[in-house]
Amino acid sequence: MTRSTHLETNTIHAGKVRDRQFGALSTPIYQTSTFIFDDVAQGASRFQGEESGFIYGRLGNPTVRELEQRMASLEKTEDAAAFGSGMGAISATLLANLKNGDHLVASAALYGCTYALINHKFKDMGIEASFVDMTDSAAIKAAIQPNTKVIYFESPINPNLECIDMAVIAKIAKANNLVSIVDNTFMSPVLQNPADFGIDLIVHSATKYLNGHGDVIAGITCGSSEQIENIKFTTLKDMGAVMSPNDAWLIIRGLKTLSVRVERHCSNAQQVAEYLEAHPLIREVNYPGLKSHSGHQLIGKQMKAGGGTFAFEIEGSFDDAVHFMNNLEMCSIAVSLGDAETLIQHPASMTHSPYEKEEREAAGISETLIRLSVGLEHVEDIIQDLDGALNSMATRLKSVG
């Protein structure tokens, strides 16, 4: 269908391939490892790129291809590539644009495994990185070297929710002939489209909001046809982090309710953030939806809302934060985000444990920082659970004080 001007319609219809064989409304799952050619000539033609069509599951699958087309439409890019995990998307996208002797500039705070990949494994491969404050354009420009090839960042940043002005990053990247890559997982295409601001490549952990039901591990990269082809026929093909047809089908199903789910996530998160900001045992709430947050200025300019995930600082010690989390009843202590359930985790000891203590401090990840992925439950029940755990913490503080 022709792309609608309304996101709610596009999450259901954009990129959908009509099943002309049987007329199935739901996308068929093509659970096959290989594809039959009519004859040797057709097989040869497809391998040489002279004829379009499927060859082998690692090189493409109709169900996975439909997901790619849907995501390209939602992110307003020419094409997309699907992967078996978010880290598969990140590593393949970076390595398709970097080689031994190259350098990249990355934000000081990143998801823990992304940081480990760049700061540890890339060093072993002869790829160097500079980690900078991405809100400081002068610092970014100063970090660029003659061999710099990529600028990589998240916005909002995991886990401190710092927001980066993408138009500024894109301008610096283009002026220096660099590839700009952003992780858009926290926002999803519903709240933010980096391509609108000139960003070259957009990665997602499709495990999170895109799927939304906590039953898939997957990743997506969106970009120009040329960039995606380069990734697909180098690092995706040869490293093999491919997505299964069944997982693609689950994400396609999840996309149909994406706009509705994100609206509820944002509404709940806003109310929970406001509750926590007013609580005496909370030192700080890092949520772009709050006027006190530095990223609030980008809402309406770059982001449509603050999202469904944020972080907050407990007024106390590491042990106090542990006590608070262990006394929650409904909120689940678990990593990940974007699920129907409210999830809570401790970045310093969980998702960002690959950082050394000094590195975490430099990135603004303290021992009392807690990340909350606000779910789809009734907001009063979420607040009641948090309030009960904070009351228990207050009682503990009085007894030890």
C-alpha cells in the first residue's frame, strides 16, 4: 500500500507483502533453510546477483524480508537488515564500516556489551576508540582523527537517559566524511526517526519495544540501500548473526500494536517519574519527560515523548538500593525493557558490569542508579509497588540510622 501519513496505520500496513498464493492475512512463516531453483541457470543468476530471489536462509528469507521492509518504512530509510540479536546488529554494522587501523568516536556512556565490544574486543582487532560527551560538540570534533571512520552513540543513552541532538551529530559526521550510527532502541520509530536528522544508520535491539512481549532476541539495522547491502553481503553473511523466520514473525506481530503500546508506556512512565521526582528518598530522576531533565528541550523537536524507560538515583547507599529492589512485589527484577511487565534492574551490577568502576563513574553510572522499564499495568499499581518498597527502605534507614 501507499505509505500513510499516520504512524498508527503504518505500524500495521507499511511494508506488508500480500500473500497472493493463499491470501493469508497474517504473514506466513517460511520455515526453510534453503530454496529450490527452477534450473542451474537460475541458481547461477541469483548467486551472481543478476536475478532477484532467495537462495539460502542465511542470505535471506521471505518472512524476515517482510520485517526488514516494514522497519525500513517505519524508520523512513531505504532498506533494513535483520539480525539474530541487538548485539549482532551493532557488531555487524560497526564492523562493516571499520577495519584494522581505523578509529571511531563513541559516547562515554553506552550499553555495557556495546562498550565492551568497542573498548575491549575492537582493541584486539586494531580498531581504536575515543569516548566523549556527545552533548559537547567541541569534544566530538577534538576527538576526530585522520583515521576516524564512525561516530556511534545512543539517544537517549542507556542507562542515564542523556539525550543527544542528532542534527548536530549528523552535521559533524558529514563535514568530516564519517558514518553516523545511532542506537534508537529506547525510543523506537514511534517516538524518534533519526534519518529525519541526517543520521546514516539506525540500530535497534528488536528484543525490546519492537517485539514488546519478552519472547524474542533480535536486532535491526536501517539505512540506505547501499549501506544495508554492504552489511548484508559482508558482516551479516560471513559472520552469520541471522534472524530466524519465527522470530521475524513474532516481531511483525508485535509491530502491529507498537504505537498503542508505546503510548501507554509513555503515559505510565511520565506519571511514575513525576511520583518518584517528588519522593524524599529519590535524589534524582533521569527522564526526558520531566522539565528538570536536560533532554526535555528535544521533545517536540527530535522526540515525540520521553519514552517508557528511565533511571533514578536512590537517596542512600548501594545496600539501600538493593533493599529497595528486593522489596518490590509486582515489578520484576530483570534486564531488558519494552515488555508488557514493569522491569527494574541495577546497571552497575548488571547491564553495565563490563565497565570498570572508574569507567562507570566517568559515564555517570553510580552504585545507586536504578533503571526502570515502565510496563503496561495500571499506573496506580506500579506506583503502589514502588511506594511500598520505598516505605520499607525508609523503615530500614531509621533502624540503622
